[in-house]
Amino acid sequence: MRLEELKRLQNPLKQVNDGKYLLENHQLAMDVENNIQKCHLNLQPLDSKVKIIQRAWREYLQRQEPLEKRSPSPPSVSSDKLSSSVSMNTFSDGSTPMMKMRL
């Protein structure tokens, strides 16, 4: 190959490489703009992740127990004691209605 031919073939290769880098750079800029980060998926083995989740769940349950002891639910009152009924009767002659209350 002649020197001119070699330069002619290298120029498109350089342009392709430059275009590839430009495209990667643009993609990284868009990811930063959209607040996207690449995460490495295999940072910890699955066993380790399960243990972390279990430990966090146990700690959460332990924090909930004191809350339940501090604020117990009010005792239930039978519905008979709290119920009352009010009825209004209107007379046919238009006089003032009477109100009856039952406890």
C-alpha cells in the first residue's frame, strides 16, 4: 500500500472512532441531565442482600413494639351503651312536633 492510500483509509477510521466517542459523551451528558447513574448489579452476593433485608425488618419490628406499648388502643365499649335514637313526630293538625329520646 502506498502512503496516500494508508492515510485515506485511516481518516474514515478516525472519524468513526471520534463519532463513537461523541455519541458516548452525549449519552453520558443526557444521563447526568436526567439523573441516571449506572449501577453495578453484582456488588454483593444474594445471600448477603437477604441478610441485610432480614436485619432491617427485625429492627423495624423492634421499633414498632414500644410504640404499641405506649399507645394502646382504647377498650371497646359495647354498642348498647352508646346508642341512642331520636324520633320526631309531626301531628296532622300542624302543631309542634314532639321529640322522643331513648338511651
